[in-house]
Amino acid sequence: MVVAADKVVLIHYTLKNDEGKVLDSSAGGDPLAYNHGHGNLIPGLERELDGKPPGEKLNVEYRRCRSTGRCAQSGRGSATGLPRCPTA
């Protein structure tokens, strides 16, 4: 069975910042359980997990502007502190 909408999915994860510092992790504990396809994870991660088989390992780079669609227009950001979306 693969990851698909309306399925309860269990994942282990490690969240790191740009410098590689671990910010959060499920290592050594229970996996995170969520209902796939209902917006319970950041959209970019849900998209990457969609269709994956059990046991597959992923390395997903998260960009706030990619998941929310809210981006600054300049390379230095904006007053709201949103990152600039890459054009590629």
C-alpha cells in the first residue's frame, strides 16, 4: 500500500535548519501519525510523500514560500519577513 489521500500514515522525521542543527525529531520515539491529504502537514512534505511505499526514506527541503505561496518580491525579503521564492 502506498501513501494516498484518506490513509493514516506514520512517519519518522528530523527537522534541521539551514546550518544542519536539529530543531525537532521523532528519533527514539513514536512516529508521527497523520491523515494524508487533509492538510495536516506542510504542503510540500505531503506532496513529496504522496504515492511513496512503506519504508521509503526521503530528504525533503522545505521552503516556506513554496508551501504557502506567500513570498516576498525582493531578495532581501519584505516587512513581513517572508523569504523570497526562487524563480526556478
